[in-house]
Amino acid sequence: MQALFGLEVTGVLDKNTLEVMKESMCGVSDISRYGHFHRKQKWKKSTVTYRITQYTPDPRQSDVDATIAQAFQIYSDVILQDFKQIHTDTADIMILFKG
């Protein structure tokens, strides 16, 4: 994140990094008290579905799908839930990109 925003890359959550993280970039703050942290799961099921309903022209859809799947896998490795992409109907997590 530090490199992405042109900050000195220290790997430390310093004041400058926190300031950038507090800025809203997609309508949702990167820092918040979400209900599914601290072992309190938001979903009561073991597999949470997600659906990407709108893509941008760049990067390619397949690259976006792979990156999102990888991110959910990293998250799944530390919580007790799995994530599955669906392509129809309403998912637990609906993702769309504007641009």
C-alpha cells in the first residue's frame, strides 16, 4: 500500500500510511470496526458466495477474477469460511467496478 500511494516503503503502519488508509477510495474506509473481526463471523455458513457483476475494460476479466479469488483465499486461510464465485443470482458479496 505504501508503494501504491508513493510513500516510503517501510512495512510499518506509520502516521503517513494511516492517513492514506483513512481516506475513502471506493466509498469504504480501509480502517474500520467490521463485525466479522475478532472471531465474530458475520456469516453463519461455511461457504460465502461472491459475484462480480461489472468489470472495467482493463485489466482483463480473467485477471480480475483470479486476483479476487486469490484475495479471498488469503482471507479464507485465516478465518473459518470459504469463498466461492458465482456467476448468476444474488451472492452474499456483490462486487462491481466503476470506471
